[in-house]
Amino acid sequence: MMKNLNVKIIEVGPRDGLQNEKKILSTADRVTLVKKLAVAGLNQIEFGAYVSPKWVPQMYGTERMAKSLNKWTARPKKLSLSALVPNEYGMQEFLKNPSEKASLFTATSEKFSFKNTNCSIKESFERMIPIIKLATKNKIKLRAYISTVFGCPFEGQTSLARAVKLTDKFFKMGVHEVSIGDTIGVASPKQVRNFLDLCEKKRLPMNRIAMHFHDTRGTALANVVESLNWGIRSFDTSIGGLGGCPYAPGALGNLATEDLVYLLKRMGYKTSVNLKSLVRIHHWIQKKVAHPLNSHVGASGPWILT
Ligand code: HMG
Ligand code: MG
């Protein structure tokens, strides 16, 4: 069988990246970032979060961003936007200026779930019921994140079997894509192999699983290569390797989009993204957040300028 060489990148920098920055960016700057990323060829972008601004002040004004992005006349046809939605209130806000996808989220660690959303894992699923009803009624696609799959800052080692169970549960609930979160960047390729082996044995749809690696300990690209070997073709990344989770102490940014695109190109995989543009955006957003970013290719240049 011919190997599928097309890889989908879900850019989460404007949400996962900026939610952890000390400097809170204006909604105008965040909209500009999303537009630059879309023009660079990223056609799946998580632009914000309908969460409480008391919990994550960096995501204030997500509804205004949605309004502005929906009015963008030069908006690329293929662009699909998503935003985090934690509860029914968030979904009602989302629907005032709807985007293509709403992102649900939970965790495999009870302690992390409480720290992040003030509820148990079970309660997080109860909160999803009205979100899913509203999404179905309004033809909004659903993505779902599972955090702490490979380890938790509060509970340590977490259960891969539990993560597989939750992934299966999400698919049965009608979620289109499940994103597997290495929230604090502790995973190794061995753990990724064990997780994906369990998924395959359970006959989960591998083409609807995305891997979400944070690069805290420099293992993200190794984990990508392991995932590619298992047939995974969707990865969440963040421009410049921005970010982390405000409720996961010690978490660094996601794998940098430009580092992933470089690796994929050098390995013969195809993406929709222009690497040279990404490096320019890296330098632009670096000035905005006012500190050096955690990305190799952004800092060194792409070598092969495409
Ligand atoms: P709570 O305090 O338990 O909620 O927070 P509440 O229902 O008691 O409401 C408290 C206040 O928040 C009320 O306002 C509500 O109206 C308001 P007040 O009466 O005090 O003025 N409120 C809201 N405001 C705006 N939008 C809403 C909303 N809901 C209630 N949707 C809640 C519960 C879930 C709201 C809170 O815990 C929260 O917002 N948590 C979000 C935390 C977060 O965004 N974390 C980062 C994202 S997850 C992540 O990064 C991991 C990921 O990247 C994957 C990985 O790497 O693993 C996805
Ligand atoms: Mg994350």
C-alpha cells in the first residue's frame, strides 16, 4: 500500500501558545497573528478560548476575534478555525460568532482536571453534554483534547489505558478528532508506541487522532517520528514553540510549527505550509511577546528556503 505522505498541522499558537505568555496581547495583535498563519498556509488554526477571563486573562476577547475573523474578506477558503469551549456558557458565546470547530477538553489526571477546570473528569464529560447538543444543532464540528496522557505535574505517571478509554469515548460521542496531549512534555517514543499500539488494538480510527506534544524536554520531534511510523498524520504545533498551560507548572511551549514543518519536508512528507513565511512570523511574534522563542528552525533559519 502507498504510504500517505500528507500531514495535517493544527496550529494552536494563538491559543495554547499565547495563553501562557506573561504579556497579554491585544485582540488586534492576536487576529493579525491568525491571519499571518493562515496566509502562510496553515488551514487549521485554534485562535482562542471561550474560557473564564478570571482563569486565563490572556484569552480575553475571543468572541471579538471570532467576529473579526468571520468578517475577513480575504479569508482563505480552506481555513478552519477552532476555539476551546469548557461549558455551556462558553458554547453560547461561541455560537454568537461561530467558527468551524469547538474544542472540548478533559484529562486523564483528576488533580489536573480540578486545577484546570475546577471539576472532576466525570463532571467535565457532564459539562460536554449541552455543548455537544448545541454543536449538533448548529452543525459545528467537535475536536477534543485529552491532557496529561503521558504524565501529570501533580499525579506523576498516568494510565495510558485510561487515555485510550477516553479517546474511544470521545469518538463514540461523535467527536471528529481527538488530540492526545503531552501537556508537560514528558513523553518518550516508547510511551507513544505503547499508547498507539493500544489504540490500534482497540481499532480506533488512527486517521482521526492528532498528537499534541509540548517540547519541554526536547522529545517532541522524536515522538512525532514514532507517531508517523504508526500512521498518525495530524499534529498540533505552535508558532515559535510558544506557550504551555497556565495550570501545568513547568510546561514549556508546544512543539514549534517551523521545527515540525522542517522535519516533515526533509523526510519527504507534504504539508500546506510555507516554511519561509513561518520563520518571518516567528520573528514578528517574538517581538510581540518580547522574549526569545523556543524553536530551532525559527532561530537558525530553514536552510532550504521554500
Ligand atoms: P469555575 O470558577 O468553576 O466556574 O470555572 P463557575 O461556573 O463557578 O463560574 C465562575 C465565573 O466564571 C462566573 O463569573 C461565570 O460567569 C464565569 P462571575 O459570576 O464570578 O463573574 N464563567 C465564564 N466566563 C467566560 N467563559 C466561560 C465561563 N464559564 C464560567 N466559559 C471554568 C470553571 C471551566 C469556567 C474555568 O475553570 C476555566 O475557564 N478554565 C479554563 C482553563 C484553561 O483554559 N486552561 C488552559 C487550556 S487547557 C490546555 O492548555 C491543555 C491543552 O492544550 C492540551 C494539553 O496540552 O494537554 C488543551
Ligand atoms: Mg497544550
